[in-house]
Amino acid sequence: MQTLRDALQTAQQKGVALGHFNISDLVLLKAVFAAARELNVPVLVGLSEGEREFVGTRQIAAFVRSLREEFDFPIFLNADHTHSLAKGLEAAKAGFDSIVFDLSALPFAENVRQTKQAVEALKSIHPAMLIEGEIGDIGSGSEIHEAAPDLTKGLSTPEEARQFVIGTGVDILAPAVGNMHGMLRSMVAGETKKRLHIESIAAIKRASGTFLTLHGGSGTDDEDLREAIAAGINIVHINIELRVARERFARVEDWWLERYSRNGKNW
């Protein structure tokens, strides 16, 4: 059975990236899985701490594992934005394929120190698990924002990336390269797009020599995404676009239900 590391190495050799989609229930999981099988591409599904509490850490791990085994298909499970070692250990014991241990809000040196401790503890539970660390500032909250925060001061540098990877032993690095969590309302309307610092991605890739993740991929310019992957991005996170699509579908569904109800019809 292919591992997540195998999938990432193959994707990197081919010059493509793995899609990572946040889910909060089995409906979204099945939708993402069906799309991946139709396109015949490996896929990552992720759940933040809050999403895992809602769905159930062990329950979602068992469900994803059953899909992978029954269909012999490379679907992988990520513990997204984990902020405590206790929650990380919970995901490791459940058999997650990767974990984002996110202490990027801490000072850099403290982020390095605690992430290194987490890598050692988590690998002792699940040696094959890939651990991702995060540096820089990409904002917080996968939601629709009225205005963009000023993230220019929180951009990651190649030297920080190199120090972080060496100092922590992480398998994957998530840098701040112009990306941000959530979307602006103007992005949802299709009026604006996120733009990335492509040269920074290439420099960070050279300096770190490790897999790179782009968080907050929703609303990013398509050409920027292609260039970012060519520059070294291996995983692209999508969350809010799924929520927007689902909300729009729910509105259409409610409209049809109301119409049929008004006409005295049923399904």
C-alpha cells in the first residue's frame, strides 16, 4: 500500500502537488473521495482540532482507513492545525498519516524548541507519520473576511526555513508566502484573487530541502498556484471554497424543497 511519503515523492518527481481538503462530516469526505477516484489522483483530507472533536478522531481515522483498504486507493488523513501535544498524540494513536503541529504564533525559537519535542514524541508513537511545522504569519480562521490583514511583516525567509527544518526534524514545512487562511468577500464574488510570492517559495525550497505546504489555498489565482507548485509546493490546502460551494448547494436545495412543498408535491 502506498504511503503518504511515497505519494509526495511521486508528485514532486512529476511536478504536481497533492490536494488537501478539509472536511467536517462524512458528506464532504465522500464527495472529496469520489472526485479523487474519478480523477485517479491521491488525495489528503484534513480535520482541525475543532473538526476532529466534532467528527471523532478515532472514528474518522477508521472511516478513512476503510475507504483506503476497500477501494485500494491512496486517500490519506491529516490532523490539521494541531496546537497541543496532547491532541497530536491523540491523532498519532488513531493512525493519522500526518499532523500539522502549528505553533507559528509563538516566537521563532520557542516554535523550534516545542516542535522538535513534538516530532520526537509523535514519531515514537507512529514512526511513519509525517510531521509538518509552520513558520510565519498567514492569519487565522478559515472564514470569509471583510478585509485582508497585513501579512507582509510575517513572510517567511529562506534562512528561517533552513533553521526550522534542521532544528526540528519536520518532514514538511508550511511557510508564509503571501497566502492567508480564509477568503475575502471579494474573492468569493470572483472580483479579487490571492497572489503568492513565487520567488520566495523557490528560495525556501532550496534552503529547506523538504516538502512544502501551501495553507489557505482557497481564492488563489490559478496561474499563481501553477507557478507555486513548479517552484516547490507539494501540498495545497483548500477549505473555505468547499464551505462556500456547500452553502450554495444548500440554498439551491432549499429553494427546490420550498417550491415542491408549495406546489403540494414531494420527492
